[in-house]
Amino acid sequence: MNADRHAAASFTDPPRDLEITDNNCGGCNHRCPGFGRPHFSPTCSLGICGGQCEEKFADCDGIASNGCEIDTRVDNRNCGACGHACLPGQVCSGGQCLFAPCEPEGPTAK
């Protein structure tokens, strides 16, 4: 009977490692999806799988299989955040839309 109580307890009160480990998330050998996706890190919190993009990367197309495909530091259509497009004549640098430097003019230009 003690074994039955222990088994019941394990279903209603999961061990702490089943709530936070990516390879045993919510149950033994339940690996959170997302390993190997570019710039994506799977996570487990309270037994539920999730994930997050690496800093400065974003999943702008919503397609999980290609991970966090956009580098928001340099993408002119997603500069600093998904959907934030730079204006014509601007470039995305460091996640900010900036005007490109002017070319030198006059007799000193080579």
C-alpha cells in the first residue's frame, strides 16, 4: 500500500526536475521541441515546454521550424523588432535605422 501512495504522489506532485528540465519536461524522457533550431533555446517551466530566441534574434515569420531567423541588428525590414522597417535611404545598424554616410564631394574626393 505504501508503494501505491508513492505512485499516486508522483502523479499529483511531480518531482521538481520534471518541472524545469528540457529533457524531462512534465514527464520522463519528454524533450522540449526546438533543439537544433537556429538561434532558439527551448525551455521548460512548471512542466510546460516553451522557448526563447537568442538576444538580438527574432522569429518574425512565425514558422517554428526555422527558429529565430532574423537578426534584428541588421535586417532593414525588421530593424530592432519584427515589422519595423527602415525608410528608403536608411540602413539597419545595431537595431536602429540610420541614414547611410554621405560620399565625399568636391576636389578632395578620390
